[in-house]
Amino acid sequence: MPNNDFNMDSHWLPFTPNRAFRKDPRVFVGADGMQFTTHDGRKVIDGISSLWCVGAGHNRKPINEAIKKQLDTLDYATAFQASNDQAFLAAEKIAGMAPGDLNKVLFCNSGSEAADTSLKVALAYHRARGEGHRNVFIGREKGYHGVGFGGMSVGGIPANRKVYGGALLPRVDHMRFIHDPANAYIHNQEPESQEDFLLELENRILPLHDPSNVAAIIVEPVAGSAGWYLPPKGYLKRLREICDKHGILLIFDEVITGFGRMGTNFGADYYGVVPDMLNFAKCVTNGVIPLGGVICRDKLYDALMKTEAPEHVIEFFHGYTYSGHPVACAAAVATLDLYQKEGLFPRAGEMGKLLGDAFHSTFKGLPNVIGIRSLGLAAAVELAPRAGAPGKRAYDIFVDCFKKGALVRPAGDVVVIAPPYIVEKSDIARLVNTLADSIKAHA
């Protein structure tokens, strides 16, 4: 039976227009596979992996059983001055999946905490090496690194920053955004650009601050939250070379691209670039229980362990009450095992090609469509904004799609579909056709 018996007076929704939501609520009460059940008894297909999280689909028994078993065994234990068996198992598995010598895992609870953790590691590392003057961070325009003060500071989405300007980190600069409007239509390939998006970094930003003062550069391999914007060919490799040249740490924020979205373990694998730190969250537990973390190269850990302080002194003063939570780590182990057992990462890569085919063949030429981008198991259609109402067209299309039984994601005037890796061809057709109907209806 539909459940309409809930009071909305107490819950303040995140990243949601609350006034509009109260008039027309969208409330999920159940989920299985690719489908949600809503409070009013409708079925809605999950076209966005529930915010990039649910790679293996909803209600997966192996993950559920692992959580139940862990709750009956060790529900919680302190993370300070002690640990738990599941944290070691999860860290070993995650480090084993990471490229290069990314071997040390610091656990937290979210992508936002991972961003702030990686920035703190960078400062601590340089100080341990006698270069504590390295305290400048460089992010990128339209980058998203969560909503902590560190992540907001290096992030580059204006709406996420404008109200908090007085409290953002002072020593931060931003590289220019990676999108070339000439590459409006990109399908399963790395775009080639006539513009050099790293020229300003080399010729203006680094000389302005002096490279010897820069602690780290942080980027998403693919700009996910901004609307699935893809880096030009060779961009990340050259960024790695620039960082190496100047002793700057390179941080990849892989909260969205990590654990299969690109058809590989990480975006780092897809692009063939090993960062110094790799931030993760979301798909690591299939979204079932919050877990995030930072995978660090050995040299970062080693530098902090080379201290003359007595052995009882903490080397890195950082952590969270729920760092390496045993239930979350048990969920991660079960999730990563399930991905491997079912071959879901390569499957995501293959289904991504079908998703891209459908996007380009269906949306090209529709009213107000000014760009289409597809790579990995995610695709974006960019729409011309309504005069004087930026974001309204995509928002209206999102609401309309929901009413028609499909959850899609509006990001400014971009609409993104990024389904679970278990998506079938028929699911893709349903999602794409529903979105096409809505684009036409809101012309």
C-alpha cells in the first residue's frame, strides 16, 4: 500500500529547492534492482545510480547479508588507538585495486571528508619534508570536491561558494575549466582541443604563487558534478608532468569516477595517470552505508613516519569517529567482491557505449540541445538556458521525467544519465526516450 503518512515539517532537504519540494514531494519508500517505489506507489527507474553511488543496483543480497552478519559480530568499535578486522580487509582490497604505489588508505565517511583529508595530508607531508611553506592549493573552475570548507575552497562551482566567501581558505587559486565549446558533441572518445587549457597554469598561476609554495593540485579526472565534462586528450598526463617538475602533489578526486564508472577500477587507470592521492566514496559500498577515503602513495605515509618524536606520539593528527567503521568496511568488502564476481566494471564500459549511442542518435537535433557528451557509463545532454532563468529548463525536464517514471539528474542546464552497471539495453531505451519526450515537451 502507498505510504503517504509522513510529516515534512522537520526535514530540511540538502541541495534541493525545499519550497517547491513541499508542494510536490518525491519520496522513495523502496528499491530493488533498477527500480524505486515511491510513497504514492509508483515505480521509477534509477537513471543516476542514486547520485553516482549504486553501481550494482539496489537491494543486493550479498551486500545486505554481509552487513547483517557484521552487525551481529562487531557493530562498532573506536577508530582511535584501536581498529577492527574489517577496516584492514577493506583497506587491503582497495589498495590492491589502486594503480601504482597508491598503497595506504585513510578512511572517512564521505567524498567531502575525503577532499579535506587529502588537503590536510598534503600540508602535513610537505611540512614533514621541511617544506612547510608549501601551502597554496590549486583547484579548477567548476570542480566539485564536496562541501567542507577545504573542498569548497578548491572547488569551483560558484553557487557552492558565494555565500561562504569570508571563510574559504585564503591561499587557493583555480585553473580554467576544461570544456571547449567547439567540442560540443563527444562520443566515447577523448576530445581533442585547439586550446591549451594548462597554458595559464604554467604561464600565470604557478609563476604568480611560485611553484615552490604550491602544496597540491586537485582535479576530478572527469568533471562529474558540473555535468560530465571530459578532459582534452593528454591533459591529465601533462598535469602529472607539471606537478612532478615542481614537486607539487597531484590529487584525483575520484568520488564519481572511482570503482567502475569509466569501465576501469579508477579514472586514473582509464587515463593512465597515477596521482599522489586518490579520493573515493560513493560506489565503494554501493551507496548502502557511508564510506569514503583517500588512497595515498607510499612516499606520503613514509614521510610522516620518519619523525624523531617518541613512538607514543601520533604522527598525523587527523581522523573521524567513524573512520573505518566495521559495518561500512564489511559492506565495502562485499560490494567490491560482487563487482568482481559479476564483471560489472567491464560491463559498465560496454553499456556506456550503448548509452552514448542512444544519446547521440536520439538527442541530436532536438529543440534547445547544444551539446552531448558521453564516456564511460555516463552521458550528458546540454540545453540552451531559458532567458533570465538559468537552470529552469533542465529542472522542469527533471521533474517531468520523474512524473513519467525516470530519475535523471539536472546540473545547471545539463541533464545527466549515469545508471547502475547492471543496466540493460531496454532500461537505456526507456531512460533516453523518456528524456527525449520531456526535452520536446519543454521546447
